[in-house]
Amino acid sequence: MNRVFSYAFRPLFLLAIIYGILSVAWWGALWSGLVALPGGGADPIAWHAHEMIFGFGAAAIAGFALTAVANWTQRPPVSGLPLVVLCGLWLSARLLAPANSLHLLPVIAGADLGFNALLLGLMSREVIAGSSRRNYKLLALLAMLGLSNTAFYAALWLDKPWTRTAVWAGLWVLVLTVNLIAGRVIPAFTGNWLVKQGKLPAGGKPPPPFGRLDLCATGATLLFAALFLWQPESVISAGAGFLAAALQLLRWSRWQFFRTLASPIVWVLQLGFLWLVVGLALLACGAAGLLPLSTGLHALMIGAVTTMILAVASRAALGHTNRPLLDNPLTTASYIVISLTALLRIVAGVSDHPDHWLLLATAAWVVALGLFAWRYTSILLGPPAP
């Protein structure tokens, strides 16, 4: 038990992956009519979206943030009782959520929002104590995640039509977090690997660090997020979305993706970011009325966010247990299948007969996360490598 709660990545990544498998399998059974969600609370679609963003996604973000902050601040990792309480709050909300009862809503909301508040408090303590001002942006994103979750529960309790906007806001927070973290780690990790492997051409330079283009792309993405939440289906939102996608694609093009194809643990980071570009473009098409909004939303959540979760979790689990950052067939397969999942879910969104495609997407998701769990459960629970 002491080992499991010695570092945030251990319990939180494992909880996120296991819950990702179970909740989507449950959603598939619910959608197929094999089980029923009790009435009186959120509608099934809202419940599914909420749990993917504020359950699965939030746990993974917490695992990454609380692990990385120790490196950022050179402080001891968050561990022990605070981590136990954090995981307990998250798990309590997840176990109670399927009851879908307004009578239990204060308890569910208390646990879930308590998780958000404690995560923000722990991160704020570490960032401020370590004088890590560059990470105030991450604190702002965590605060927005908590506010979005609060809006969701308030909509349920007050019977207001905010649930869709609240979950979309939560998704945008995850997307902006991917944008922030990717801008830091992809150029650094890619550049280090290219130099080590001698993959740079004579006189070539590694991927550039965060600069003006990155700032412009981030600003355009933030603008698209704001306009989309205000008026999702409009010409203005669509224009901002296409601009954001174009700038992010230009940003991605500098990171030398095709030179990294020999190492899945390197190229998967860039694949996740490429899905962000695709998701923004598809969502812009949705805003323009050319495609269903679901295509862009699922491209962002499955393709961008989940691929990046698997990519970062792979590195954190290996690096923080003293294991070399080597590729593994199971992990590589999980990277490929999660992209297949995103493609299948996009096809389902545009198909006249989506049932078959939704079933395939559900199965692919379970396989992708199952492969990851098969490879990493023993690493997350076990001792560091000698």
C-alpha cells in the first residue's frame, strides 16, 4: 500500500485506465439495451460524457500533474494520506455515479468536487512553494475543470439546460491541457531522441521550443473554445476553428514526426497532437453545419486526449520506476488501436446506420485500454526496477 501511494502516477493512472475500460463497456451495454441506467438524474448521454471527461480524463490529468510537479519544483512528490484521500474522493464519485439519483446527487457532487478542490489545492501548494510561476497556467486549467464540473452538477440539481455546455467546457479544458503539455514535452523529447539516435540531417536542428507560432496557435485554440461554448454552430465559431486547426498543423509540422517512426513511444506523442489538429478541423466543420458536432468532439476526446494520456502514462510509468524508455509490442498496439477507435467513432457519427460502428468503436476502446492495462498494471503496482 505504501508503494502504491508513493507517487501519484501509480494509483491515478491505474484507476483512470480501469475505469475507462469499465465505464465504456457499461456505456456500450447501456446503449445496446442490455442494461438500464436508473432514472431521476442525468440523461445517459450526459452521464457518459461527464464520466469520460471528469472521471477518466480528470484522474489521468491528476496523475500526470502531481507526478510532474515534483520535477518542476524539485520538491518531494505528493504521497501518502493526501493521495489516499484524493483517490478516495474520486473513487467514491465514480462508484455512486451509475445510481444516477437526485437523492444521492449532493453526495456524488461533494465527492467529485472535493476531488477537484483537493487536486487544485495540492497542486497550488506545490507550485507556489516551488516558485514555479510558469505552471500557474496549469493551476488555471485545473480551476476551470472544477468550475465546469460544478456547473454540471448545478444544472442537474436546478434542472437547467447547462449540462451539455458544462461537459463541453470540461472537454475544452482537457484539450487546452494537452495543448500546454504537448508544447513542452514533444519538442524536448523528440529533439533528445533525434540527437541520441543521430537522426538529424547534417546541419539540421531539433524541433524548436515554444515560441511565437505556438503562442498564436494556443491563442486561436482558446478563442475557438470560447466562441464554441458561446455559440457552437455559427460561422464565427467555424472560422475560429479552421484558423486554430491551421496554426496547430503548422506548429506540428515543425516537430519532425516522420523522423521518429522507428520509436512508437516518441511518435505517439505527435500522433496525439495530430489528432488535436484533426479534432479542431472536424469541430469547425460541425460548427459550419458540414458534419455532426460529435465527430469533432470524439476526435478530440478519443484521438487527442486519450492518445496523449496513454503516451504520457507510458513514459511516466517507465521513467519513474527506473525502467528504460523502450517500446513494447503491447503498448504500441494500444497506441494504434486507440486511433482506430477514434476513426470508428467518427465514422459512426456520419453513418446512416451507426449501430455497427458504435459497437466496433466500443470494442476497440476496450481492447486499446485493456492492452495498456495488461502491460502496465504490474509496473504501476510493483517495485521500481533495480
